[in-house]
Amino acid sequence: MEIVVLGAGYAGMTAALGLAGRTKRRDDVRIRLVNADERFVERVRLHQVASGQKLTHLHIPDRMMGTRVEFVRGWVSGVDADARSVRLADGGTLSYDRLVVALGAVTDTRVPGVQEHAYTLDSMQSSTAFARQLATLGTGTVVVVGGGLTGVESASEIAQQHPQLRVVLATRGEPAAMMGPRARAYVRTALERLGVEIRVEAEVVKVLPGGVALADEHLDADLVLWTGGVRAAGLAGEGGFTVDGQGRIVTDRTLRSLSHPEVYAVGDAAAVPQNYGIVHGTCGTGVALAGHAAANLAGELRGKQPAGLRFGYFHQNVSLGRGDAVTQFTRPNDSPSRWILTGRVAAAYKEGFSRSPWPLYKVLPRTPRVLVWRHGGRATKVAA
């Protein structure tokens, strides 16, 4: 049985090592993990990298040693779902009996000028490149586009680490609009305290070499960081899978592709239905989905029917520089409840949930049965 896992982020690592733990007595199972880089990227911390902070270098092949997972370094250039094969940019191909797609998401850069004149937090390389340019500015203006949690965290971190700069957060709606009114008010106050200039109802129509063009004015900028929206990173639509408008593989509740049930999709690569709608991506969501997929796939090998996923959200966390944060507790459908945490307590709480999963990946291959994941979501059964 040839199993190929595409992507070694939070979801891909969890899926591959979870499978290794559940199939360690199966000599007929081969697991290969494909990723473009050997470094594991803690994506939830890339806003820190962009502000000039350093992260620990985590080497994926080192973590694979002794796990039966074969690491394949390569850029996925295409998937042929009907032929059950993966094409790599170096010309190589990988055949599979089962495929787990965990390629994650990238920033939606379809607004004119974004690709040419703005930076994103899509990778360690792009985040580091932004930090290098940031370090060259004695004074100047940085425009962060997007008022979601990534944009809020980025603007806060840059303003705190570089107080001499003018930092502008340009957003079409209120910053952290998905949170409740008390949490949103705290976010706005914290941003203002850090000196961030908030521009609401600011729809960027084009990014230019020296700034951004709004519908009715021009904002000068020495650097632009684009955090406005995401889309699936993979080539699923071209590969023949049924996908949604964001390029995510449409699955049933077992996480299997509707068009190709031998394929599982997890994390930001998947459009997974629940009673309240489609599950949206976070690192915790990706870990939970990947654990469920690993349990289902291993169960298939034992002749079991895959189980449906039940997933509910528990909280939304946003850091506001080092030492400050907001936690908005939620209902299972991710709508805000009345309860929040703020300040240093929230910062410690968020740090606890955002801490590196690297120790988990050391234990996972030796844990064949994981009954419940609690990583940012409500209790989610992933194995019978």
C-alpha cells in the first residue's frame, strides 16, 4: 500500500506521523511525506519573523528518523487524480494507492500589483525578506493590508518592534471583525496604544511601487505587507478533483474527496462540511482534521468504514505584540460567546495553544491510538 502525504505543515506532519504510529506493524504499508523544504515552518509565528524576530530551526528529516516515514524533498507541480500519480518539479513522479493532500493555503494575491510590489507571510523566505527590508528603514511607512487576525498580529508586532515607523492597517471592515464587540474594542485600543493607524473601509484596488491605491485616495508606503484573504495552495482543480471557489478539495465528513474517495484532504486544502457550514482553517483545525484522516485511513487498511468528523470551535486568539493578546471564546460554530480574556493572561493562554507542536511529532509515531484532539477546537473524536 503506497500512501503519499503532500505538505509537511501542521496537518501534513500530523497525518504522516499519525499514520506511522497506526501502521507500524504493517510491512506492506509505505508512507512518503513530500515537502518543498526540509525546514518545518511554524506558520502561526511568521508575523514574528516578519518583524525581525528569529525562530528555532526545525529540521523535518531529523524528526522522520526511526518513524518509517520517508521524507521526499520536492515541489509538487501537479497531481493526476485519475492516474493516481504526483508530479514533482524536478521531473520525478510518485504513484499512490492513497493520497493525503495537506498543501495548505497561500495568500490571495489576485489584486493588481500585489505579486510585484507587496510581501506576504506565505513562507519563511517571504517573511524573512520582508524583515530584511524592514530593517533598512530608519523611518518610513509600512502599510499592512487586511484586518483579519493575521493582519492585526502583523501590524501589532511591527509597531512594537519598530516604534520609529508609521504603521498603517488598511482594512475593509473593523479589525478582528469576527470577534465580539468587547474583544474588537480591546483590539482597537491595543493597536492605537502601539501607534498603529487604522484605516477602515479601505479597499485596496492596486499596489504600486510607492504605496497602495484605494478606491478614492492613495496611501504612500515604503513597504506593503499583504494579508488580505487566502486560497488553497495546491493544484487540485487542475488534477481533476472537485473543488470549491477557493480551490479546496470538496470532501465528505470522512475527509475523503467527493470525486476521488482514495484521496483525503485536510487543513486549508479541504472544504469539510459540518452542520454549521464549512470548516475554516487554523493550525488547530488542521491538526484535528489530520488526526481524523490518519485514523480513518489506518482503519480502512483494517477493513473498517471511515468515520465522519464532528468538529466544533472553542476560541479565537490574536496576539497584540509580545505580552498582550485577546482570546474570544466561541460557540461550536465559531460565533463569539460573551466570554473573553485580555492582556497578559490572554497572551499566556495563546502562547500555550500556539507553542510548537514539535514535541508532539516526536511522540506521535509511538502512539497508535489517539482518541481525542484538543488543539484549539472542542473535543473531536478521531479514532474508535
